[in-house]
Amino acid sequence: MKPVQPPVPEENDEELRDALVRIDRLERRVAKLERRVAATTPDGWECTVCGRGWVTARGGVLACNRCSYRRHL
């Protein structure tokens, strides 16, 4: 005996399409926000000396952009 599946109402298809459109919009929004954060976040890591600046490596020197922290690599 074959299993019988109940008919799928059309409103489920509409709900699915609406959900996919919302997901697509949200994914675009997340991508836009990620690009904005990436553009405003400096390369490096938070300074452990002052806790406010960012330490970056340039030309073999680690330096904080807020305090006087400097170390040569």
C-alpha cells in the first residue's frame, strides 16, 4: 500500500516565498553591516596596555595608536 500525502495548500507556498524574500533581505543587510564594520575596524588587536587603542604591525614594529606602546619584532 502506498503512503498517501495530504494535498499541500497553496498558502504554504506563499508563506515559503515570503520567508525566502525576508531571508534574502536580511542576508543582504547583514552583509552590508559586515562591510561597514570591516571598513571602520582597524587591522590589529586591542591594546592590553591602555585598553582603548589598537596595536598594529607596520615595518617590523608593533605600536598602539593611543598610548606609547612600541615593540620591535
